[in-house]
Amino acid sequence: MKIEGKEYLTIWFENNVVKIIDQTKLPHQFIIKDLKTVKDAINAIKIMEVRGAPLIGATAAYGLVLAILEKNNQSFLKKSAEDLVKSRPTAINLKWAVDRMMSKISGLNSDEILDIAIHEAKEICEEDIKFCENIGLNGLKIIEEIYNKKKDTINILTHCNAGWLATINWGTATSPIYHAHKKGIPVHVWADETRPRNQGANLTSYELNEEGIKNTIIADNTGGILMQRGEVDMCIVGTDRTLSNGDVCNKVGTYLKALAAHDNDIPFYVALPSSTIDWNIKNHKDIPIEERVSEELSHIEGLDDEGNIKKIQIYPKKSVAMNLAFDVTPAKYITGLITEKGICQASEKGLKELFK
């Protein structure tokens, strides 16, 4: 996708260095950052220089490449894999990518391991690009159906950033939007601000602006009244972990949007690549829900009058804050799952029919 008219991916490998777009600096500064060690990759995931389930997985894959370059040793590689998995617990793509990489490179001798690791990490990225493109083509059919009935601008509400910045390219929830825009269907996006890190405002709106797609940032609690007013035609969100029964774990606040959509008979879709499906956990209570530092809530970043990024405190100093990063939306509130293989019901039957 584009930034200032130039095509970018969110991550790439060049001269034995992993290149990323530092998303903690967006939208005010566009900075390409080098990751040179596995610790750099782990830190980038932890502090969310990279974020979004598919991109976290890709970064972990390249993190293992950096580990091999740093110290071509099986015990160091195993420890690096364990540390990468621990860096963020909720998004299943992280462990999926590490397990996939380790299945290819564990036990290999030093002469062949690097080339195989680089090839597999690139495969993970290229596969995600194709999957996200297909998600967009499948989701486009839904937007087309609504447009054929409405014959007017389609208003789509999304939460957090499930855009191309959260993947390698195209995005998950945004991919159908980008495909609709390219086809000439008029779309407008309601972008939830998504406190506390404001990914909807800082990232989703930013990337939609770069692609020339109309969008409006709204406070997280505004979606309900917009639905009541008939100003939302459909919702599309992403997911960090989807259980085999169709339950979806995504950025905190997703559940409340699903409830509002259900109450107002508005379609609520979840877009995901198959790498985000957890086939093992059967009960959403067993999903490890990440609790991040309270400072993300109590402080906020922005530009001062001189154009410098500043962090300021907005809560009373004595106040206590809880910062749960994710919630779970039960399958019964989800209209359908948009995957690279097609659209299915949010259920075990629906998923198994697509992924036999």
C-alpha cells in the first residue's frame, strides 16, 4: 500500500537487517527502523513498533533469522524462540510463526540453516500478502451486495487497526474496503479512535487518508448512536485469535461494538487469515488476555506547537488504571468470518467446512 504515493510493505529483509515502519511514531513521523538482533525484534513487538497479529508473526519469523545471524547455535535459537513467544501473549500468529520456523530449522547444521530460515520467513510474509488480498476479494462481495441495494455511499465501521499496517500488505478488515475503493464503489469509514493507544485514529485513518478513502474518526463510544441513526451499513473488524467455535478475541471494545450491531440488525463481520485460528483452545476463558502498563491509559502523546512529539499525563496522579488490551466477542454476535478461503459462519462447523 502507499505512503506519500510510494509503495511499502510493513517489513522486509535487506543486507542482513530487518526493516520495519516504526508505528509508534505514526502518524506524525514516518521512520524506517532497522532491527539487527533478536532482542531488537522482541523489543519491537513488546513496545508495539510493530503490531497487529500477522505482522507480529512475521517479525518473530525474521527475529529467528536475526538470532541465527547473531549466534548460529541451537540452544540460543531455542531460547530466542521462547523469548519471542513470550513477548506478547494474546495474538496466536506469534506462536504460530515461531513454531513454523522452528519446525524447519531445528537441528539443522550451520551451513544450511540461514538460507532455509530466510526463505521460510519470506514465505510467511508472501503468504500473508496473498491471504489478505483474497480476504479483500471475498469481503468485496459483501460490500457489492449492500451497494447494489443502497446505490449510495457504504458506511463501514471498524475498530482499532486491522489495516495493511497490521499485516504485510492489504490488511484484513481494510482489504475489502481497499478493493471496493479500487472498483469505484463509494465507501466511507467510521474509524474508532481506539483508546488507549489510538490505533484507529493514528493508524487506520492515516492509511485510509494515504489511499484517498473518506473516513471520519469517532470516539470509541460513538458507534452505538451512529448505528441507531442508520449511519452504519456494516462493521468489519480484525482478530488476534479466533477459536475453532467462532469466538473472536480482538482489541478491547470489539465486544461492545458487536453488541450494538446485533441490537440494531447491522452485519458484523470479522476478517482473518487462517494463521489467526487457534484450533486448540476450546473455551475463550483460556485465552491469555494481555494486560499492558497503565501508563498507556494515564498518558497520551501528541505534537506540541513546535512539532515535537510529547507525552503528557491526563489522569490524576493518585488514580489507579487497568489496561486490558483485548476482549472476546462470542460467535453468536458475528455475522460471518471473512477468510482467504471464503466466508463462513462463526462456528466450528463453518470453519471446518472451509479448513478441512
